[in-house]
Amino acid sequence: EDKVVQSPLSLVVHEGDTVTLNCSYEVTNFRSLLWYKQEKKAPTFLFMLTSSGIEKKSGRLSSILDKKELFSILNITATQTGDSAIYLCAFTVSGGGADGLTFGKGTHLIIQP
Amino acid sequence: NAGVTQTPKFRILKIGQSMTLQCTQDMNHNYMYWYRQDPGMGLKLIYYSVGAGITDKGEVPNGYNVSRSTTEDFPLRLELAAPSQTSVYFCASTPSGTYGYTFGSGTRLTVV
């Protein structure tokens, strides 16, 4: 069965700290891995990764995919209270289907002032 | 652009009642999805559609029905509400099925 495991499930750090969130997956016909940030409402897109070893960056956030070891990490440097959210990872599969995203349970990140 | 619009935002149902959650997108996306999210869990796929007139079951379809008569609309129907259907429901659309997912703001449903 295809699945996504995120760790840790929750994390509390102080403002200014650096955090690393983990996402491992088991899937046949892997196509892409996506990271989302979810605050009060709908998930908002952060990154999509398809190639192994290529880092995607956006400001203080970065992510990388290891297709051999089947995991991805999301790094946030110099954390701010506005980074407090649930971070979700999900994958899509290739093969012509359109059966959406398969999500992990998420990491609940709390940044304390 | 409105993107993906869901209504209502909140609803309380009694056990056994029925209701329809509305989802409309104005981006001409072919692919549309319904997810539910329970506390402490990721999103689970209920149903999806690859175009008007075509729907298919996701991971957790029991207790729900969908239809897709137009490209824009993808309503989700609960026929006999049960407490296990208390959840937050998200509708999403994408042009391709592989990227560019746009989510609606969600419907918080409580069944009592």
C-alpha cells in the first residue's frame, strides 16, 4: 500500500531556530513529492520535487528529495512565529491516472517567541 | 480570480440528515477532488473527477456521492449523515492531475 510517513508529528521551537521536517514514502510509480503549509484553512503550496538531489529554495525554506532512499526534508531557517503551521507532504504517481495527492499526517510546528 | 469556492463554510447536521457540499472552480480545470481531514490527520481522498461526466472513488468513498455535470461544479452529497463524517472537507482542482493543485477554503461539518 502506498503511504507517506512524516516526522516528527509535532515540534515546538523558539524563534530563530532552524528546523528540519522529514517525509518518507513508499509508492510504486512515483512521480512527484509536494510540500504544503496549512494554517487555519486550506493547504498552500510550497514546493514540488521530482528530481533527486536538486534543492528547491524559497526564502528561508528549502527542500530536497532523495529518490533512492525515498525521503524528502523541508528545512526552515531563522524561524518566525508566522511559520507556525501544519506542514504536509504528499506524493503523486505516474501511469496516466489522476487519483490526486496521497498525504502524510503532517508535522505540527509551533514557533514560540 | 475566485479560484475554488466552497459553500457552506460551516454546517451542523443531525444524524440521518442529508446535505450537499458545493464546490465551484473558475479556472477551467478538468481534474477535481474531494478530501476530508480529521484532527491530527492528513487529507484523505473521497472522490475525484477527470472531467464532466466522469467520477471515480478515492480512498474513503463510503457514505458519499458525487456528480460532475459541468467542468465548473463538483458537488459532494452526504445522504445519511453519521458522526463519523464529522470532519473538514476540502475541494481541490488541477489542470493536469500532477501539479498546480488549488484548494478551496474548506467546509467544517459537524454531525450530532
